[in-house]
Amino acid sequence: MKIAISSEGKTLEAKVDSRFGRAQYFIIVDSETMDYKVIDNAAVAQSSGAGTKAAQTLIDEGVQILISSNVGPNAMEVFKAAEIPVYKAIEGDVKTNIELFKNGSLEKITEATNQGHHHH
């Protein structure tokens, strides 16, 4: 299963980035083999719509699960439409969160955890 996690760094030992749309990196992990690839989050530089763009990038990568702490309403809609479940990360590193997910210990998020950052 391909799991994406928002991350502050480029390894499984990196801390989970609490932001989704503005996370520095996304690490996509194969939960069977623990092989992973790192994606630079191109959406970081955007003034608005970062969450939606980041979500679309992960969908294009074929991600099946997302683990992150704060997912805004627009990104949440994109994941819901793509039928990708979102789980709430705990503080700590990427690897720990993958292990907790595999044990069924992470909480599923069904609603946006923040209101997003809209510029009117």
C-alpha cells in the first residue's frame, strides 16, 4: 500500500510536518517493503491553493492513504473525491507513524482539521 506522509525531511527518521499544504516534503512509503520516495512539495511557494495542489500531486503519484496532522477543507474534499482516507499523524518521525498506522493505532480524520488559509 502506498502511504504519503507530510515530512520536514527526506528520510523515514525525519519528523512529520504538521502542515499538509505547506509541508516541506512528502514521503511516499510502500507499507509492505518500507521502500520510499521523497517528493518536494511544489505547493509550498503558492500564495493560495497549496493544499489542493499538494493533494492532486499525491493522487497523481497513486497514493492510497495520507497521514498528516492538519488538512484544510479544500484538500480534504480532493481526498474524499479520490476516496483516499486521511489519518492523523502523531508527533514523531515518519517511520513511527507508518508503524502505528499498520497497527491500526492512528485516528482517521473525516473532516478538515483547520479552516485553510483563504485570501479574500
